[in-house]
Amino acid sequence: MKIIIKNGSEQPLYQQIKDQIKGGILRQELKEGEKLPSIRSLANDLHVSVLTTKRVYDELEKEGFIVTTVGKGSFVASDNLEMLSESKRHMIEKKLSEAWQMAKTLGINKEELYLMMDIIFEEDDE
């Protein structure tokens, strides 16, 4: 899995890395049980501090996306399909909530927003 860091991003580096690994797990590009690069190796590949990649792995472990075994490394957590599914739904709800808040700020009502969604869905079906 390729991780791309944008220096001009408003997101902190650790968040960019974490989101991309998490996205890879949710899209199943990273499979259950798959070994992740070591913290040091990932830091070297991305040219970031070891502390940054350690924070990423620590947070992913706290959220249940990875498990770490001392002396063996970090792996994509297995048996967590329900959690991953719930996490996907939560991410979508969060994005929809952000879109709705932005729409309200711009004076766009629900019907207009629904119409926009319908158009997006129709274009995606084509």
C-alpha cells in the first residue's frame, strides 16, 4: 500500500498516515492478519520521525484496526468485520453530517441536497 503525505495539508502528518492505513484496511487492500511494515521501516520510507509512525500504530491499535505482538510486529486485526463495518458507517455519517452543515451554511435546503445526491448517484451508475 502506498502512503502519500501532503506537506501543504492542514492535517497533521500522523493523521494523514493513520487515515490512509485505516482506509486501506476498510477497503480491504490490507487484509486481515497482514503484517504491516515496522515502525522504523515506515518512518524511513515516509521520511518522518519514528515518533510519528509510533503514534499512528498506537492509535490504530487503540481503535482495534491493528494488533501488535512484541518481537513479531504489527498486523491487521482479524475477526473485526463487524467493527470495520460499523466504522465505515460512522465515517459516512460523519461526512454526510459535514456536507449537511456546509449546505445549511450556504443556504442549500434538504430538497436541493437530495437532488444533488440523486445526480451524483445517477452519474455514478452510468
